[in-house]
Amino acid sequence: MFGSDPVDVSVDEPGTVLDDWNIPDDDVNWAPLSGCRFRPLSVREAIALSEKVGETWKLTSPPHAALLAATSSSLIRHRGRIYEIDGGIMPFTDSSGSNYKVTVMCKRQQVETS
């Protein structure tokens, strides 16, 4: 157990699930992850015609199947905020070859125009 932060991972991509009329559904199905630690690493700000703030966060989790199956286009939800996976899923193994933790770098950007 690495922490107790409430974290969910998307288990399907928006638009890949079809509704009753065979139309892509934009709702995302979430799988809860337990024993996670989710923390900020850095904040960047760029000022031009629009103000852009980018945050980098790091997720450390036990090796949940839903997280190991996530792709770079999957989403992470923490306390109602949505983060994009930045890069890939990095599983760590012990000396016996078993996964004991997974690390994921995430990003969140906010853009404000004047």
C-alpha cells in the first residue's frame, strides 16, 4: 500500500462504447484503484495570447489489472479532476519477477483566454 488517495482509471476510451442506437457513447467507465499515492511534481506557466498552466502529477499504485491494461490515451481521475497519462505505464518488478508497483506520469492543462 502506497497511500490512500482516491484514484480511478478509465477502462475504455470515449467513443468506443456504443449506446442502444449504435452511436458512440462519450461516457467513460471508471475502475477504482486502491492503495494509491497521487502527488504533484511540477507546475509550468506560459503567457502569450492565452494563459496556459500545465501540471505534472505522479501516480504510484499497486499493480491493479485495470491500470496495467491502461494505454497512453487512458484517463486518470483524482478527486473529480481528470488527468491525461503522459507517456506510458511503468511497472516495477521484484527479484522474483512479480509486479509490486506501477508508476504513471500524468498531466493536466488549463488554458484561459483573455
